[in-house]
Amino acid sequence: MIDVFLTVDVEVWCDGWDDIDAKFGSAFQRYIYGPTPRGDYGLPYQLRQLQEYGLTGVFFIEPLFSTRFGLDPLAEIVGLVRDGGQETQLHLHTEWVDESREPLLDNITGKRQFLHYFSLQEQITLIGAGAQLIGSAGGQHVTAFRAGGFGCNRNTLRALAANHIPFDASYNASIFGPESGISPDRLLVEPVECEGVYEYPMAVFSGGTRTLRHVQLTACSFREMEGLLWQALESGRKAFVILSHNFELLNESMNRPDEIVVNRFRKLCAFLDRHRDCFQVKGFCGLTPALAEAQPSPLKSAAWKTGLRVLEQGIRRGLR
């Protein structure tokens, strides 16, 4: 049995920073509900799919946008997730810090894209503010966190501990992981304790190239995910963390469903439902950490599966 975490980063963007007050209303509908001529394929669709298969999802919700546009839109998102029976956790995109109507920090001007650009005390303040916003919007007590763009560092874990948040899912060995300072002497692919926080790294794998790839709906075929899940189970891994976003089932223009990714999501849910005796889909609320004694090498996907994924991704690009 291996613990599987279906994580969804929930974000709202105005596709640029000019005239965002005028753009926000339509952007909110597009990113959260995903309306298309064939129905909505945003957050509510994902929640219905998880409910249909009786699976737990972890929704890392970005709340700092509400410091510009008010608490009501954030409460709407939290309500959707809560009413869908899923877990609300904290996600921070620090690009919103300088857009807040009331300063979150002193002397902040301009964009700082990643949390690791902020000092320890600034990170403590921002994470605390984010957790308070989630609570004020009706969310459960925050117990898990993910930094926007995986832009964390060791101070992030210290800031989480200071805010009494026990779990982090920000470490990604394919993006910033080695440079984060969290584990300078080894790649993390399994849960560990660091700075009083339990780190649950993204599932990553080698697909026959020189770089690692993380397991994400838009980045992996279903065959790759299926094979990697079996490989993780057979090798005795403790956890397998999968990434998605609230808008990933839409095409790049966000005007129709991306049928290939929608199909991946459906197949993944059906697979995990069918193999509950092997894969235990969990959240972080009330989780008893299952820590690894050692860090194994990243998982590997067969070259033919990589080839099929490249072909599949090419078809997706052609359908944009």
C-alpha cells in the first residue's frame, strides 16, 4: 500500500497586470468555472469527478489575490471545495503581494515571483496572512502548504513551523529542488522531516532524457502515470504526489476542453478507484506521516511510453 496525493493548485490570474480590476470578473469565471460551449471544465468539474469515484483531493488554494479583490471570490472558491467534500490547504503566489490594497509587508514594490525571494520573517508574515485568509473564507485549519512555482527554500519550512503548519508539498526535484537548500546533499523523492515540518516531495521521474519530469496531468500521459504508480508501489515507496491545476482541463485559449487531459484525469481516477487495495488516496488533514529511511533514485519511465507521450503532447499542441 502506498499513499497517493491528488493535489490541485487553485489560482486566478488576470493574464497580465494591466487593468486587473476590470479584467478580474471574467478572469475569475474563466479560471474557476472554465465555461465552454460544451459545458464547464474548471474546478467544479474536477470536484464532481473526485466525488464520483469517492477519491480525496488536496486543493492548495491561492488566497493573496483576495487582498486586491475582496474576500467574497475566495470564499466562493473555498465553498466549492468544501461543499465538494475535499480538503482546503494553502498555496501562495507572491506576485500578488504588491497588488494588495493594504500592504502585507513594509517597503515592497514590484514583483517578487517566488517565496524564496523573501526573508524568513517576511515568509512567516505572508504564510500567516494566507492561512488567516483561508480561515476567514470558511476553509478548514491549514495543515499543508505549497509555494507558488515550487519557489521554496529552507526558510519556508521554518516559516511553516512558526505558523504551526506541519506539512509542506513545495519540494520538486525537477524545479528548484536542489537549489532550495532544503536538502543540499541529496535529491528528495520521499517524505522526510526537516526544520520541524514534514516535506512531501513531488513525484518525479526520468523519461529517458537528462532532466527529471514531475508527475502532472498536463505533463504526463496516463500510461506513464499508471506505470510509475505501479513502480512506486513495487519498490516500497511511501508516497506519490501528483500535481494538477484548476484550469488544466481546458485548452491553452481556455475556450474548450482539452480532451486528452480530460481523458487522462478520468482514467487516473478510475484506476485509483479500481486499485484501492494498492493505492490509498489521502489528504493531509489528520495524516500520520510515513517517512522514508533513505532517499531512493527517481522513478524511471520506459522509453516507449515517453515516445507515446511526446506524440500525444504534439497532438495537443496541434489542437490548441
